[in-house]
Amino acid sequence: MLEDAEINHISLLLVQQDSLIPYHKRSQLYDCLDISHSLYSNWDMRFQRGELQTYDLNKMMLYEWRSSKGKDANLQNLIVKCQQLTLHAAADLLQDRGDVSINQISFSNRRSSSNSMTSLSDYSSSFHSKPSAPWSLTSRNLEMGHFLDQGFFSVVYKARSGFDQVEYAIKRISVGNFVNIIDTKTHNSGTLYFEKLLREVKAMGKCKKCPNIVVYHDAWFEGSREKDFQPLFLNNRFDEELWERNKNGQLLIHQADMETFLCIKMELCDMNLDTWMGANPPQTRSIKISDNIVTQILQGLSYIHSMNYIHRDMKPRNILINLVKTQLVVKIGDFGLAREYIGNDTMYSNLKGLNREFQSPEMHRGDKYDPKTDIFSLGLIYLSLLYDFEKDTTKAQRMFDNLRANEEKSKNELFKLLEKNYENVAFDLLKSMLKRNSGDRPNAEEALSWLEPK
């Protein structure tokens, strides 16, 4: 029977590489492990709201399997189940490294640190006892560190430069996984998908001069189809059809595509805002600190919007923090859904798996939107800094849904409670940021004028 340490180890192991268990195959695996449909439907709903990540799903799946199957829930049977479902990459990895003692693994999940004020120094000892890298960085003279985080398309690791010993965050996006998910939704040309894949790199490159945006350093392709993609990337070409379609019109994505990755080298930050808020509940935060955080985010948003980009995924997990002596330096990160703004646009607004918790009303509905969609999302972040949801995600979601629906009763009750408990809060600004109609919201520059010293 799987022990707790083994479950933790396997859960981390299965997010070291993208697409070991593709999201669309998870329901088959749950069925194979005799996990009830109602249970994994609930997990799926929470995953799509952004409440759970892949690591969480793996862990919950294994605990539930152990609970129902007892001693039959062991590593070898899990490998057999993966083989039966043709999840050969997952089976092979578990066969090779599944029985390694958890004490030998140096990965550290940032989300697990949310209950304590963990600084980067607690993460920095991972290099001397790291597991073998799931990919090679020797050509870039980078030494791999531990797992940091993962999103819908990507996994992020820590790495150290062999030149100057500076530490970076390396984001890896499986090309095949990205295209599979996008093609399921839109059925456009493969060249368009390749261009979308590179949007994050382009957006970060154009916004790298702002101190309130995570610094972009480099990007490259590596893996089985590196030689196909890298020249197109370097020459900024999007005119070659990279995939064929079958008779049903679906793109033919092969294992070589799944094993080819876009790698993005970025500044490594100490923690995200979600972690910081977990370690500093509302009753311990001063209004001055909360306003300072929102001001720095607005400075970043102002720059992003001035470069004609919309972030489209503003949430606490995508706000990064560096601790510089006693000061918080706040930066906007994760430009995976950012895109240039030319006019009203609905593309991507209903992408499956997009975190909907902090979305604006217009994006939640799938309607046309503009840069002020980011302002509403920031308004919800601002509210989260002020209001104590007592770590109750259901309570937060219900309140956010009420604000999106502009339900006057619950909205008035909320602000009466806030005004009773807090003084010197820019409530007029918060109310304006949370207007249902985007035209009634301030832009980033206007919002900044409310918070910056007169």
C-alpha cells in the first residue's frame, strides 16, 4: 500500500514533465482506479476554477485510490494501470524513479509554503542533492534545481547559471500539449497556434523595462523537434504548416511534439502573492501595505496597457513578490494568456481551464473586452487583500460571482462591513474598479492617481 511519503513523491514526479498524464485522459485514469464520477467531477470543477493544480489532483487521486483499495493501491499496480491506458511516458517514469525515497527528492512546491513566511533562502539549498534533470540544460550552462509551480500549459523549475551562479525560473511548455488543448477549442491552422505559443515571449520581451514586471531573459526550443521550431522562432516566421490533419480535421500531434518544449528563462522571485497572503492574513496587514501592493500592480498594468497588451490572467498566483530588506517589490508575472490589443476581442476568453475566479464579468460571459478587464481582476485582488475569506474558496467565489452579477444587496453589505472595519481605504476606487460595465471603470493611470500621494 502506498505510504504518505510515496504519494507525495509520485504526485511531484508526475508534474516534472508536461503531458505525462494529459488532462483529457485523467477521467479514464480515474475510472481505471475506480474513483467515483461525482468525486472527480468535483475535482475537475475546482481545477478549472484554479483552486487545484495538477500536483493537487495527483495527490487526491492517489489518496482516494489508497482509501478504497488498501494494499492493492501500490506503485506496481499504478504502473500497470498507466500501461493499460497507453500512458507509457508516465509508466516509464514511475518504473525508473517511482521507488526513490522521498528524502532523496529536493523539489519544493511553492504552494505548500502558504502557511508560513518562507523566504527564498529556504529554497536555495536544493542544488547539492537534486534528482536527475527531466531535461538537459547543459547547452545553456544551467544547472537544474527543484520544481516550483505549474499552470495549465506549463511547469516551472528553478535553475542556476554556471557562469555567475545567478538563480532563474525556467518555464517549460510542451508544444504538443499546448496545441492539443488549443486545437480542441478553436480548430485553426497550426501556424496560428505556433504564433500563439510565442505570445508570452513577445509580451514579456516588450514589457521587460518595467520594474513591476517579472524580467524576461531568454527563450528557446529544445527536445525532439527543436530543429523544426528553433529556426522559425529565431527568424520570426509563421508561414510553415507544422502539423498535418487527419480525415476528421484534427491536428496529428505525435510524441515528438509532446517531448518538444518552449523554455522561457525569467527572473526568480521569492514568492507569489497567494503565498504572501496565506502567511499574512488580513488582520495582520496594514492598509498602507495593501495599498502599496495594489499601487505597484497598477504601475505594471499601466506599462502593459501602454504597450498595447492585455494580461487577461490577473490573480494572486500570477503576482510575484521579492523581499528587499523590509520592502515588498511587487511584479506581474505569467504572460501565458497575454495578447496584443487591437480592438474588441473574444478569442481565448472561454478557454477551458482558464482560471475564472478573478475574471471580469465580460470575460466570464465570453463577451467582448478591453484592457479594463484587468482592472476588474485587480479590484478582486484588492478586495482579497482587505477582506478575510478565512481560506474559504467557496465563500470567496460566491462573493466574486455576486460582484460580477452586480447584485446590489450583497455588494452594499460587503462595503458596509469593510467601511466599518477599515479606515483610510480608497473605497471609491475599489468600487469603481469593480463596476460591471468596463466603460465605468478607471484605466490603470486613472486608478494610480487615487492611490499615489498627492
